[in-house]
Amino acid sequence: MKTKKISMTPQTIYNILILVFLFWFVMACLVLPNINTVWSVFFQEGAFTTEPLRKLLGSERAMRSLKNSFMLAPSLSLTVGFVGISLVLITEYFDIKGAKILRLGYMTTLIYGGIILVSGYKFIYGSNGFLTNLFARLIPSFPTDWFQGYWAVLFVMTFACTSNHMIFLRNAMRAVDFQTVEAAQNMGAGPVKILMKVVLPVLTPSLLAVTILTFITGLSATSAPLLVGGKDFQTITPMILSFSKNVGSRDLAALLALFLGAATIILLVIMMQIEKRGHYMSVSKVKTTIVKQKIHNPVLNILAHAYAYILFLIYVVPVVLIVLFSFTDSASIARRQLDLSTLTLNNYAAVFSKATAYKPFLVSIVYSTLASLAVAILVLVACRIIQKRRDKISTALEYSLLIPWLLPTTLIAMGLITTYNTPRFWMFNKVLTGTSFIMFLGYMIIKIPFTLRMTKAAFFALDDSLEDAAKNLGAKPLYTFFRVLLPVVLPTVLAIFALNFNGLLGDYDMSVFMYHPLRQPLGVYIKSLTDSQTNADNSALTFVYAVLMMIISGIVLYLVYGRGDNSKLGDNK
Amino acid sequence: MKKVLATTLTVMMALNLAACSGGSSAPETTAAPAATTAAETKAAETAAADKEAETPAAESGDGLVQGTGTTLTVYTNSGSDGRGEWLVERAAKDGFDIQFIEAGGAEIQNRLLAEKNAPIADVVYGLNSIMWESLKAEDILIPYTPVWADEIPEGLNDPEGYYHAIVKQAILLVYDENQTAPEDAPKDWLDLWTNEAFDGKYEYLTSLSGGTVRNVLAGILTRYADPNGELGVSAEGWEQIAQYYQHGVPAEEGMDVYAQISDPAKPVICGQMWSSGIETRDEQYGTKTNYVVPEVGVPYAVEAISIVNGTKNEEEAQRFVDWFGSAQIQGEWAQEFSTLPANKNAVDKANEFNQKIATLPAQDIDWGLVAENIDAWCETIELNYMQ
């Protein structure tokens, strides 16, 4: 707001309208629905209570799980950071043969996750898995249940949680100005020094952002501990989820979630301070895209290639196995026996033989698209304010938008319904329950914090001089935003859109409470098929749907992100 | 400029907090206008539809109640395996227009609770006694005695008439006869932890939100009812629960219990199962299921049907309840989905397997005690007893 004049120009009115809208949104959608949930933790039957806290502190299991979560989060941040950076270096910085194929392999985590992903890993490392069987044959005394506990969880999640690195860190790497690298080379800097002193600093804002995300992912780990944690390494989120579904235990769920939330917020505050201090960005006006660096030492070169291809195998084999197993039945999946001669199309036939089978796909695609689009726009506007104002209002806005990170999805859904099942001033006296709108709102809300975090990183990496130049040339703020700034952050925004879309496509936790009777979304549909009372072949069906969703997610990623990539290159040249 | 805005925001914020605390205490009054208008329009539609339907009379050729075509929203946890589609089609033949919300029992219950002030559902069916009792206590249901109420065996319907039974499901401890001979199998749930032979050989669920697992727990805990004990259960009862979790194996997420009990390489030989899921699993896993019949009997999960408090289509909902629970429809339902009907006049339509299940002795469970405490029980178990 450097050039602000105190007069009611259309621009000022426009700014005020936006602020009013954001204020309304934050109050109506983020604060009000959740306030009661948080309130209920500390005040029950009208009096302040420490009962929930006492219950949790008295529970050995809760404390152990909490400790495990807090142990996993930092260690995961380190391991994922290491693997994530190496993936980006392999695909974008060093000259590794077959980088394109490698990249596709490393990006598989973008199209699947959760229980399915961990199941894929269990096919290889689990008690009857391929590697385990191989080891057991070589070493007779080999313990077949070796893949269990903290190390197993850390291993699976290290490779499962690099999606954000593959997108955001990679985008940042592509934005590195090669001239700076060349200049360093001319001044005689060695490859290691260039990497550490020239390249990595440019990646810092993105690296900070993805590290926060990794930390949060670690804190809220669910599937991996459930499947490979064993009795000794269970984490807190499964407990939160189960308490949040039990009406009488919601206070415990909220309290535990607040614990995690508080930890996240503390971390965020630290990161925000770091961000404010440093102003990391490449300063060149005319960027040249990076030229891949050859590794001249032959031994190192071979080692780098070996490392790259081992990573590739770790990433790709689980996906391949899931696809193959989706052509078998539940019994084979349970025994992890893959017999190529028994592969059958029956599962897929069963899924597609129903005339109504396509409808949930359609519903979810429409909802996910709209919600991801809306959240992208909302957050873009908010980020612009946060970046430009840097005052109390913008700080308040930023923290408010992070509220959905404080509570589990189920509780956010419940809060929304119980708040808007009666006409309220804040929702223009409209009742939302039973409408098609409420699920859209819910979808949007749960994706705000992630979107904000990543979009903000992109904004902070923006070159201020671009905007100044536009202004000096007489461009209006709106024009500057749409024609100058947006194109630069667009690849990131599109990537976030794709990730949000993929995340919402199979959503169950939010949908089940909000969906309209005529619009059953995919997540609910799959759950009802696989949970069904008399169908025993549910794990096979789970795999089939996982594969179908991988296909949709893959298409979306290609359409949105793959092409966004190219257009970005075009724009920058 | 900035200051002014900031002050305005602060004031609005303060106002809002006040509005918020006020809002939660008096939602009923504000809710009234919109609800009425919506209700009026719907009522008008219903009235119009009623007039059309009255002439063909409430009874048709096969003695079934006929619907008027008013759209009813039905909530259920029993709509999978094509049940939902079947019901929509079958109901349409008799003039009912049905749309569905289908989710797990706990989710349906939560959703109904959250929507209390503006209910979407007209009718709920499925669930189990525990959930029905809790919904009734929360004032979610309204009483209605269907025409078939006295065709249901004693003890299954709600004495106060809020819900009426449609389908019975036995909650069993199952094992595979190919792996375990009946004489080597446990004789009761308590055997699992009192008999060393079953140490580490049975599966328990780590998620306690399902209906089946809650029935299992109720079946164990209510044996030790003690008004002076913790949450109505004696210390001995809690000791049993502690043992249950100490000696069992936690279920693997996403893996059916049959994947465990059918596999000779896996130590687990038995686990909980609901009766109507057994036949298909035997086909799928090649197992030969046998089940434990304790002396105290087996818990029955009773699926029922009820009308939702606040429905705008109460009469049509009543007609639907009369129709769906009738011996004719429950018989067709049983043949189609191999269920065990609660309606005495429909039991003969059940298949051989279910006929046998029907003869199992029912465990005498104090459902009132269960409904009052089950949430607290599950919480305590998750906090203090599960491993």
C-alpha cells in the first residue's frame, strides 16, 4: 500500500469490498462453526473443566501415541527433506540418464496415497512380501515380521510424502536463474559450493513451506502407523479420528487435535519469522533456464545413477503391484500371492456393470473442481493482501485461514452442520443443511490452509521488481496482478489446484455428513461398496477404485500441471 | 483509513462474539420462519398428492400399502450390495418415491444428531438397538406403531413405539472348520482369554465405531453389570476387558477377519462376524464357517425402522414404514439379500442358513444400560484398555 491515497477511488472501494468479504468468510466459515467445538473442550455444562485433559493424561496409550507422533514428525521432516531434495536434483539439476522416466516414477505419489499406498509397500516388505520372502530364503533365521514399528513407518512415509517436493521444490528449481550458476562457475566455485551457496538458497522459501507440510503430515500420520506400526508404534491421529466419531468423546478429539494444532502453529510462527527476515529470491530480470549439470567424477556419476534408479524402483514397484492386484480377488490380496494366470477382469466388470456406477465419479469431479477452483481464487486474493499489507489485519487474516488445520475434518463438518442447521445472520439467514452448497463449502474449508501455505510461498518468491516495473509503466494494480504476477505464480497455483482436486476426489470424512441425497460422492460410494455387509470381495474392490482414481488423478495432473509447466516456460522466455 | 477499518473490524468482532453466544442459546426461535415456509410448501404438495392418491385407496391388490409419490428421504446403513437400488425400484412399484443417504451406522447417527434442527431425513432404517436407544434419548425419533408391529416377536420392538424391528442379525464368534475342529474351538468369548490355548489366536478391532464390535463389547460387559461399578460395570468386568485386549491380536486395517482365519500361516483362528456376512465369505475364501454358541446365548443386532422427528411428510413416512416392514416386503428382502426377517410371517422366506441362525438362543442384554454407557465404555477402552 505504498502508493495509497486517501480518496474513494474505485480501487479503494474494491479493496474494502474484498476485505469485508474475507472478514465475512473467516467469521462465518472458519470461526463461528468451530468455536463451539473448541469451547466444549474447556467448558462443559456451563463450568470450566479439566476433565478431558485429566482423562488423556491418565491414559498411557494416548500419551504413548502422542509421543510417537511428536517423534515421527521431526524425523520425517529430515528424511523426506533429504529424499525430496535428491529427487529434485536428480530430475532437474544433474544430468542423469532417463530423467524423464525417473520423474514419472517419482511423481507416482501424486496419484495415490493412504491405506492403498501402504498396502502396496506391504506387498514388498510385509510379512509375506516379495523382499521378505527373498531374504527369508537367503537367511533362514530372517524374521518375517521385520517390517514393523518406527523404522517401517518412517521408511514408508519418507517415500510417500515427497509429493510436495516433487511439485513445489521442483518448480522453485526450475525458477533458478542459470546465469547465477554460470557466474559462480566463472568465478571458480566448485559444484558442491555452487549447489550449497547458489542453488539451495533460492529454494529456501519453497523448502521451508514443504518442510512445514511434511512436519504436519508426520504429526497426523494415520495409514502407515495403522498398517506397519505394529503394537509399539501407534500414533495419535487414528485415536483422534475414532474419538471424533464418538459423540461422547468429541471433547477428547478436539483437545488432542488442539495439541497437534498448537505444535503446528508454533512451528508456523517460527517459519513465518524466518520468512520475514530473509528475502530469498532470484533477482535477475531475464532468467535463463537451468542447464543440467554433468557429474564429472565417474565414480560419483555411477553412484548417482544407481541411487536414482533404486529410488525409482522403491517408488514404482508398489504402484505396479496395486494395479496387478486389482485384477485378483480379496483372498489373493490377503495372502499377497500374485499368480499371473489367475488375473481376471471380473472386478472391473462388476464395477462398470452397474448403470449408476459413473454418477458418483461425475459428482465428485464436479464438486472437487469447483471447490479447488474457489479455494485457489480465495487464497490468491488473501495472499495478495498478506503480501502487500503486512500489518495486523493481514496477520489476523493469515492466522484465521489456518484454523482448519486445528481440527480434524469430522469435527469441522459437524461444526458446519450444527451451526447452519438454523438460519443465522452470518449466513444471511439461510439454512445450509440439506443443500448442495454445504459440501462445497466444507470441501473448500478443509483445503484452505494447505493452499494458503503453498500459494504464499510462491508469492514470496516473486520478484518485487516485476511489479515495480509494471507500475512504473503505468499498469493499474488489477492489470499488474492478472497480467504480470499471476502468470508467474500460475504453475504453482495450478499444481495446488491439481493436488486439492486429487485430495477431494475420494474424500469420505467430510462428504459423508454433508452430501445431498441425490448427489452421492465417490468416497461415500466406494466406502459403501467396500464396507458392504455381504460382499466379501471388498479389498479387491478397494484396489479397483484406487486404480480408477489414479487414472483420473493422473489425467488431471497431466492436463493442469503438465501443461502448466510448459506454458510457464513459454511465459518466462 | 487503516485505523478506522481496524476499529470497525474490532467492533464487529466483539458484536459477533456476542451474537454467537446468544445464537447458540436460542436457535429454535430464529429457525421458525424459514422452516415454516418450507414446511408449508411441502405440506401443500403433500396435500395435493394425498388427494390424488386417496381414491386408489391405501390397499392394493396384494394387500400392500400404497405410496402417494411424495419424495421421502431415507437414511440407512443398510443400503449396500444393491439394497438401495432394489428398494427404490420396488418401492416405486407401490407408489413410493425414495431417495437415499447411505453411510456407516455411526455416521448416520452423527448426521441425524447434527441435523436435529433442520432434519433432512423422513425415515431411518437399519442401525441397531444401541443406536436406536441413543437417537430416541436425543429426541430424534417420533413414535409410530406400524400395522405389522404385532407380527414381530416380543422384545424386539421399542415398548414405547419409537422404533420397530425389521431384520435380525446374530453377532458371532466365528472360526474356519478347515483350520480348527469344533472341539478345539472356544466355547464362549470368555474362553479367548481365560484359556491359554487361544492366547494370541483371536482378532479384536481397534476401531470401536462399528455396530458389530459394540455389540460384542455389550455382550461381554453387561454380564458384569454393577450399579456401583465404574460406568455401571464391576471391576471384574473391566478386568475381563483388559484381558480381552491383552491376549488378542489387533485387526489389520483394510483386511477382513476371514483373510486371517482362512490362512493356516496366520496364528489368528477366530474373530467377530455378523451372521449375514458369513455365506459370501465362505464362497470367497473357501472357508467352512462354524460359530461359537455360548451358554448365555448370542447378541442379536436388531435392525429397525423409525420416523424422524421434524419430518415434513409424516403421513407418507408412516405409509412407507407400514409398507417396508410388512411380511410381504420383508420376505422379498430376505430372499433378495439373504437376511433374517424379524417379522414372524416372513421368517419362512429366509434361506436355510438364516433359518438356522434364527434358532440360536438370544443373549439377555440390558440395552438400556448399554445405550446409556456404550460411548463412555468405548472411550475408556480406547484410553485405558486397548494395547
